Amino acid sequence: MATEVILPRLGQGMESGTIVRWLKSEGEPVEKGEPLFELDTDKVTQEVEAEAAGVLLKIAVPEGEVPVGQTVAFIGSEGEDVPEVAAAAPTEEDAQKEAQKETTSSEPERAQEAQEAPQQATIASGNGRIKASPLARRMARERGIELSGIRGTGPDGRIVAEDVERAEAGGPTAPVSAPAPAPTGELERIPLSNVRKTIARRLTEAWQIPVFQLQASADMTRVNALVARLRERDPDVRITVTDVLTKVCAQALMRHREVNAEFTEDAILLHPSANIGLAVAAPQGLVVPVIRGAERLSLTEIAGVRADLVGRAREAKLRAEDLEGGTFTISNLGMYAVESFTAVLNPPQAAIVAVGATEERVVPVGGEMVVRPMVTLTATFDHRAVDGAPAAAFLQTLKESLEDPGLAL
């Protein structure tokens, strides 16, 4: 009997996901554990692996949003019968689209044509598709008229219903005096992915939290020297400043547990371990993979985990569990020559630190003015969970640990 492929629940609270594309075609052999399709959830786009071996007999849902538990495909032996799949219950978004469609269809066709005029196919781009309104296409199809022989008078040379009627009557396909349409750029529409919707929702939530910021500058002379020595000692493991930042932040959080916190309506939760999230610009949007228990890891171990997470983030191959459980976030824009910035809180976490570029500045040292590599740290705190004094103490510890890494390592 064929095995059903069910849309899995990839994270707590997940109710549905969007199938982006299938990595296998119907009739292809599939091995257990082999990537089967890409699924876009509210946290990440990831590959879903096959739970059985055989032949992909049928794809029940080629693409689109599907509720958790819905059958999306069948795997079995070649030639095996496939049962019918019950249609999934429409999601709220589908219901809204259907209602909007019904409202539109009740209007006169001419009004529909005017509304759909901006949604044009392109012919100038070289894809061979003729610009024509949906109504004009239907009229031409019903009357056996080739669109390629009609000159359009609509926007950007688009064929409209009147052009089809003129062509059928044998008259000129366009007024002789009609001027050539001026070339115009087309508005690009990028549909929102589930990840982008989640980013928008969480950032909106973050702006509703009462926050405050503290800023400090740290001398990175010793951190830079440490990173250089570690790279020289072990060229196979590329230690970065971010790895050092992760380690010293984790140690500071263990010393100031008030910052490694989460505010709830009933209590403030103090986390026992420092799970450090790293803000990464990925193709699907900003994601924050988590290095768990960073206070217990060596710099070499942190570098290995960080390289794996960031690499998979940029290849859109993160798993849902890679993004869960963070207690603190580092956002580093130093590679873009940003001197300093304020990062938006990553709820439900109570703190985030924004790291700017390390740059040479003239600073006083021992009564003299010297040039040192300096970095600006801007920390944002949830004032409901963290007060000013413990927040300042945390930032002071972070500054001291960067200026003398031996204190944290």
C-alpha cells in the first residue's frame, strides 16, 4: 500500500506551511531521508526529507499553503494504485481571496478589464507573450481571432476588447492617428513569504515594548591579536571577532543573569544557559540561528557551530530547531562600515547588542593621545525585565572582557 507523505509540524505552534517547490518529480525513485520538497514556514524555508523509500507516485499538492497533517504526496512501488486525497480545508487567507474573487466576478466584464489593466503580460521582454487583457483573450479565443495580428491600443500596447471587436469587423486594428505608446517601467511585485510576514509581525511587536539603549566603546587591540594568533595556530578553523563576541557575551550573561531574561505577564524568567542568536542576512530575509550553551563552548567550538549555521542560513537550509530557544542576540554590521546603530529587540528576549565597525580612533591612554582600534557597542534592553543599573553593569563587563579577553576565556 502506498505511503502517504504528510505535511509535518516543524516547530511548536506551526499550523500550516507553504510548499515552495518539489525536489522530486512524479515517477522518480526516492530514498528514505532524501530531500523531497521545500517548505516555507513562519520561521524558515527548509527541505523536508522523505520518510519512506520507493517511487514518488503522485504529488497531491504541487505548491501553496497546506495545513499540518494534510497528505501532499504518495510514495510506493511503481504502478501501485494511489487513493484519492480529500481536499484541504481552506485557510483564512484562501477564504479571503475567494470572497474577493466572487465580489469581483459579479461586476461587469468591462469594469473587470479596467481593474486588471495594470496586471499585464510582457511582450517587449522577449518572452513571446502578447500583452492582452483577460477579456480580450477570451473574446479572441471564442471568435477564432489570432492576437498576434491585432495592434493593441491599451496601455503599453496592450490588446483590449475593442481591438478584438475591430479586428472581427474587418476594420483597422487601431486608429491611424494613435500615437506609439511611451515606454514605461513596470512595477515589480514581490509576494510576502511566510518568513517575511513573521519578520514584519515580530518587529511590530518589538516596537510596542518599552526599551532603552546604552552605549559603550571598547578597545579591540587584544581581541584582534587573539584572533590573529588563533588563526595562525589552527588555519583550518577560522576564528572571527564574532566568535569572540559570542563567547564574551555568553560569559557576561552568566555573570549578569538579569539580562539573560524573558518577561512574561506573571514572572520574569531567568535562563540558566546563554543561547546566543546571531542575526544573519539570508536570501529569505533576516534570520537568527542560535548557538546553544555558548558559555560552555570553546572559541574553536563556537567557530565551528557559527560557520555551519551561517552557511546554511545563506543557503536557505536552516531547520526550525536552529532558530528556537535563543536568550540573547548579537547583530553585527561592522563588515558594512557602519560605525554604530540601534538594533530592534528580538522578542521574547530581553536584550540585544548592536556591533559597529572596528575603526582606528584617537583616544586618551595614560595621559597621552594614541590611536587604537575601537568598536561601538549599542545594547537595547526590555525595561520591563531589566533595569538601568544591571544593564549598565552587563555592558561594562562586556567592554572589559573585550579589552582583556583573558577575563572571559
